[in-house]
Amino acid sequence: MKKILVTGAAGFIGYYVSKKLLASGFNVTGIDNINDYYDTTLKHDRVKQLINNKQFSFHTLDIIDKDALLLIFKKEKFDGVINLAAQPGVRYSLINPHAYIDSNIVGFINILEGCRQNNVQHLVYASSSSVYGKNTKIPFSEHHNVDHPASLYAATKKANELMAHTYSGIYNIPCTGLRFFTVYGPWGRPDMAYFLFTKAIIEGKPINIFNHGKMKRDFTYIDDIVEGVVKVMMRIPCKNPDWDGENPDPATSNAPYRVYNIGNNKPVELLRFVAILEEYLGKKAVKKMLPMQPGDVPVTYANVDELIKDVGFKPATPIETGLKKFTDWYKWYFNVR
């Protein structure tokens, strides 16, 4: 496998995945629509660090544009596809639901068609820990039922898993879905809580603490996510010969299909998270305690046994290490003195 398409290459995870693949000797084609969901300057700055590599090419393209997308598939004949393009965010799905249907549903079927029509060896795509929705049994396992999403965003990610399974079964396309758990780190998304908190603390503005601080998140450092993505890409899933249709296992199939959690396997209390930021920034946060927001869940916690068993990898970066690297980057990038 030598030629990889990375969608959402100007995004947080897409940038790092592209960088890792290039360092490993792959030829990478990146596409991204550079939309204005958050400041496009950050997206352009990520791409600037990739385009000087001769093994990287970039196209400003929306995966909703079926004809343009399929033309690139046909021309380039990718060995593998890593689909990270999506409309992210639980809360934004309450405001602009159609953006999620366009990008996460229509765009994803276009990706699947590109793979089907061009004999792609393996499709790896971003799912989300949000698919666990109203589940209360923790840690969350790929073997759990995920039929009760708490947000439209989560519903679209669950739909991606179903769509991929369908194409995997009908067309024998190997597909692997990755349920990411609260990814953070340098060059991250400005709409994420850790980014918003850092900005507000530095500026002396209040931060919103939902559910009165009674929240836990399985924060996963970007380097761990990327390592997992690339290792999974190189492990093409096979049909599970022991799959039982009477007692179906959601994690596997009699098609070449798989889903994995990628999380730190160590939830952190929100107030502890804020305290670490306060220490590294040298300032106290002004906390505004609020009730739970619609679509949110109180705890995320990844069981990563399947990732360890099949891929031989477990995320392990401590939250203290990851947040130190993020705050150091933030001060450098935004010239905070």
C-alpha cells in the first residue's frame, strides 16, 4: 500500500495523519474544503507545513461534490483511503443540522462510491465516541449496542458505520471505523473545550463548566490517535468466521468490517482538567457553572482491549504531558507572553 487519500487533510487529525504517512514514505493526496466552521487561518497554516513535501498533493475540494471527488479517485487510483472529512461538534448540530447531513451522510456515500468504483484496498474512517450516546455501561466497548445516540452528530457517525458495513458486505470492501475519544493537542480545533478554556483563562474571561463540573472525558492525545490510525490502516480487516447472525457482535461481521475505540482508557474529571490548564498557564480560571447541555453525555471512557489485541497498540500519553505540549504550542502560535 503506497498511495493514500486523506480527506479533511487541513483539519486537526487529518494534518497529523498526513504528516505521519509522509514521514513513513507514503504518497499522500489530501483534500479539504477549508470551510469556515472555525478560523481558516489555522487550516491554511497546517497545509503549509505539508505542501513542501514532494510526496504530498493537496486539492481544495468538498466531498459533497460527487463528480469532482470521483474524478480524483479515478485519476489517482488510491490503495487506501482515510476519511477524516466531516462536520464535527455535538453542540453545533443543534444549530445547523443540515451541515451534518450534507457532509457526514452525503459526503460519506460519495467516499464509499469512490472506493467501490476504484478497488480501494482499505477504507479507514472516523467514527466517534459520541455513538455510545445514552449508554451507561462503562467503559464503552465496541461490543455494546449503540442504537441510542444523544445528538444528531452521533447519529450521523452511527450511520457511517452502518453505511460502511453495507458496502463492505455487498461489495467486499474492507472498512474500519475508528471511534475517537476527545482528541486534543497542538494545532487542535478552536471549538473544542480545552482550546476555548485556554483562550478564556489567558484573557481573564469566564469558562463554561457544564453539568456543574460533574463530567469526565477520556482525553486522547493527538500522537496516540495518529499512531492508531496508521497502524489500523496497515491491518486490513477480514471476515469473522465465527460471527453469529442470531447473536450478532456489533464490533465484527461476516463482511471484512471492523470498528475500534481509540481512547486513553483513563477518564479525567473536567475540574481536574481545568486545574492542569491553570497550572501551565499560571492563571486561575473564572468558572461559570452551568447545567448539562442537550446532546452531551456525563462520561466517556474507552475500552481499548480490541485495539490492543488486533493492532498491538494502546494510547498512553498522560493528560499532564499532553496539555503541557498544547499550552506551550498555544503560547507560541498566538504569541502569548
